[in-house]
Amino acid sequence: MNEKLDFVAIGDTVIDAFIHLKEDEAHTTRGPANTQMLCMQFGAKVPYDFVKVLPAVGNSANAAVAAARLGLKSGLISNLGDDHYANECLDVFKGEGVVTDFIKKHDGKKTNYHYVLWYKDDRTILIKHEEYAYSMPDVDSPRWLYLSSLGKNSVEYHHEITAYMKAHPEIKLAFQPGTFQISLGTEVLGELYKHTEVFFCNVEEARLILKTGGEGKDLAKLMTTIGPKIAVITDGPNGAFVCDGTDVWFMPVYPDPKPPYERTGAGDAFASTFVAALALGKTPAEAIEWAPINSMSVVQKVGAQEGLLKREELEQFLKDAPADYKVQKLS
């Protein structure tokens, strides 16, 4: 790999099997702490509509594909088993123009395989992360590293990534933590947060990380005090907030052309598109105008990648945006 890359994502790759549930065979109810629960008859044979299997997905895999479609030279650091699913994943990445030099196949291991229970426009995912021996390869000096979800045996790997960042200060790091990384908090990953250029999470996750309450604007400001230079806090249909340590901007969602079909990957599309826009020379205030457009497109399709846009498609949506779709500077 002699060509310098713009964007290299780091994280687990999975196969997603989408099982579309019949609406008359399942329902939702409220559980503890008013959480919404998916319910089906226990012990029954529950009919489903269809299943769609999507290889080469996962937070970082989705980000690498998004960056490639937007015109960046994109690569992926990830781990696969030695099964036929691994070959399917590699074929997808190569077809998308994602550099696969840093994807490692592990003898005797399986490729991550998740089951997605798809009900109406949302999903519940049954996950199982295989335990791979993580190690940070020498990727030279890409302009951006993009770190997202990793398995529970990856604590030392995060420290390796931090050490790589210290040794290569010219690289910018984007961090979109998964559930396990959020649980580690700033106590374990404090140095990583300090080397982060752009950080992404939603309002609920920000409250867990920061151990405080508050709304998006305040959380974005507070997040920049623990290390990240730019913090992006999403709040679902209420829009998103960006803080660069001084200024705060608000961005509403891009209007859906029709009701969402399936919501997997909306957050990945948002975060990776924001970073791709920065890599393409946009300011944070401009990048936040790009991000919701790819999220809107993704939820119109099944899975996290089918709806990802090419740059000219995204720019056309921006050109055709309604008058009230514009960034607002709050402070």
C-alpha cells in the first residue's frame, strides 16, 4: 500500500441478517424505566416475512464505505474469521473501493454474525463479537483515523491506538464510540479523548460519558473540555449540535421524502459524512449540513450501506433542501 489514504476506519466488521417480523406477530410494550420492549409469544413458532443478509457492515465498515463513496481514498483496519463470510466481506469492500490491506483473517475464528430483528421501521440486534487478537498495524500517516465499535477484549488495543496517535501527531482522529467504549468512560480512555479531533455520540450517551444531565448544546460544549477539539451531539429527530470549543451550531434533520423504511446505520452515516466533509475541506458548520442528508438517505433502504450517497448526489440534495434546512449559530 504505497498510496497515502485520506480516511482509515478502525473497528469490527460483521454480517447482519435482517429478519423482517410480521406486524401481527410482534408488538412493543413499555418495560423498566419506561424503555420500549419488543415482544413475541414465548415458546411459539413465529412467522416472519423475509430475511436479508448483508455482509461487510459494522460502524467502522459503514464509515469506510461512506467515505469511499464521497470520493476519499478510504481503508479499513478490521478482523475477520477464516470462513466464507470473510471472503464475502472482502469482496464487498473491494467492490466499494475500500483498501483491504489492513484487514486480518484469523485462523480458527468465525466472522462476526449478528441477527437483526426488524420490526416496523426500527430494529433490535442480537450481537456476538468474536474475540480476535487485536493489534494496530502500521498504516503510515492517513489524514484521518476513524475509530468506532470494538469487542470487550480491546482495552489494550485502544492504548495501542493512542500510542500510534502520539507517534503520528499529523493524523486527525475521529471517535464514534460503541457501547463497550462508552462503558469504559474517560477513566480508561482519557488519553484517547485528548487525542481526538472530532467526537460523536447522542444526547443519552453524552450524559453517561460526562456523568451529568443537560441538553445537546451544553453537552457539546462540555465534551470539548475533556479533550475533543470538536464535539458533535445528535438528538434524534430534534437535530444535532456541534461545538468547536468556542462556537456552537445547531442543525435540524433533513426532511424524509417518505417515512423511514429501516433505521440501521443512520448514526454511522451521519458521523462518517461529517468527517468526510472535513477531509474534503469543509468547515464544521458546512460539514454539519452534509451529515443529516446521508442519514436521511440510509433510512430509506435496508441496512447501513445501500442508501449511502455519492458526493454529487449529496450535493444535489443540499441544493434542493427546503429553506429552513440551514445551520444556526447559537453562540
